[in-house]
Amino acid sequence: MTVNIPDSKANPSMDPHPEIIEILPTSLLEGNRQLVSELKGMARSLGLDFGWHYLLDLVWIINKLGQVDGKCIMDAGAGTGVVQWYLASKGAQVISVDRTSRANLPPRYRRRFRVRGKRQEDLLPAGQVFVENFRSKSKLRAKLSSQTRDLIGMVEVRRSPGHVIIYNQDLLNLADIADNSMDAVVAVSALEHNQPAELELVVEELMRVLKPAGSLLATLGAARDQDWFHEPSHGWCYTDASIRRLFHLSQDVPSNCDRYDELFTDLHECAELRDNLAKFYFQSGDNGMPWGMWDPQYQSVGVCKVKPG
């Protein structure tokens, strides 16, 4: 059974924790102009680029989270992505988890945000990272450009009120995170990079660390009729039925997946996303938008699952 839901809008009175499956409408951008501007500004100041659909993902997740000041939130599959820094800037303590090491996190992040490692090996001292960057084998021009960005970032002396705790670990085994310890878990276009056979186990592990009544908020690739693998992004796209099975969501959870074609047409016609592709898309034919040609092959779906209270 598919239950229709309205397009998401910014609404402070909205319950931030309803279970839902929602293909992300492009109207999210127009309905959240201040947040979009804030996210773009933060990414620009940190030298980060957005994947072509990430603004939709971020706006949806942040709206669903509601107030985050003083909360403990896990960013699952975080990399160096902007959501962890945004949440820290709003007063959250963020557990930043990724199986790829960020032990050599550039100094510009550490100067602007309160950052530490979950374990000693999770984060090298900032001075050591800065020196080792000069010893790397990268080309001098790229090296100087990178170091200049770090120096500029280090000029920022006003630190965020929240914290980011780096934890280099596979999501299948969050051994150092206690049961019932997170107010929320977010995953921005990350869970689809797990094999389908593993994703259900990842979801179970993320639910383990959530407090009762806490929410798992994840965005993935949506599929219309059958699950399929998008090779350029190395990610799976899932149907409504597969999402319900993998996230253990009942048939009563509302979904707008019956509007797949309508929402996909809106996405193809979205000038804001089309005209603001990151530079890296124009440098390769092996990505989600080969050589910068706007041609979405899938669309994002947001999933909210709540741990029973």
C-alpha cells in the first residue's frame, strides 16, 4: 500500500519524527531559501563541492531533525561532508563515522570546529598533518593550493558551539558506540554504497545506537519498478518495497513513490540543480553527470525510521 504525502516544506510546528518514505521534491529548494543559502555558504567557505542532488538531501534531513542544540547525532558515512559541520555549528555533538580514514583531517576544519578523535588513531595531530602534506608526492601547484586553503581556514578563530568526533569505522560494527546513546542518526547518500545483503545489517546497527524514540534519517537512490545499481556513483537504487523490507517499515508508513514519474520530470526540469553542477562533473566522463551534462538517472528518496520508545 502506498499512502500519498504532500511535498515537504519548512514548518517549525511539524513533528520532526514521523516515519516516512519520501522521494525528495525539488520544491524543497524554493521552500527553504535561507537554509539553502546557509548550506551553500558553509560549503564554499570549507572548499567543499555538492553532489548534484545533495542540497535536496541536506534540506530534507535538516528539516526532519528539528532542533539539534545539545543533541548527540551520528553522521553515518560522513566523509568530510558538510552536514556534520552544519550540525556542529548549531550546537550538536556529532559522531562522524566513515570507513575511510579521516585521521589526516585538514587543519582548516579543526580551527573552525571543535574536532577530536573517538580513539587516538582516529585523528592525527594537526601540526603533523600540515607538515606531512608538504612531504607528499602530489604536484607542487596542487599542494600549495591545498595548503593555502588550510591556512585561510585556520584564520577563522570563532569555533562552533558543538563538537565533531571523528570515528573511522565500518557501519556494520560500531563497537565503540553504546546502545541507546544517539538522539538521531543521519546518512546523506551513504547507505546505498553497501551491498543489499549488508544494508539491512547496517540499518540494524544504526538502530541499536539510537535512543528510544530517536530517528534514523537517510537518503538513498530511488528506483521505480526494480532495484538496480548505478555504476558511476557505485550506489544501489531501491524501490518502495525494498526500502520497507530493508528498513523494517510497515505498509502503514506513508510514501509518495506512486508519484515517481511526476517527481522525476520535475527533477529533470530543475534549473537550479542543472545550472549549479560542481566543477568536478565537468572534468570526467566517469561520474553521475558525465562531462557536466545534466541527465539525472535516478532521484533521491528520504527514509525516516523511528526507534520504538
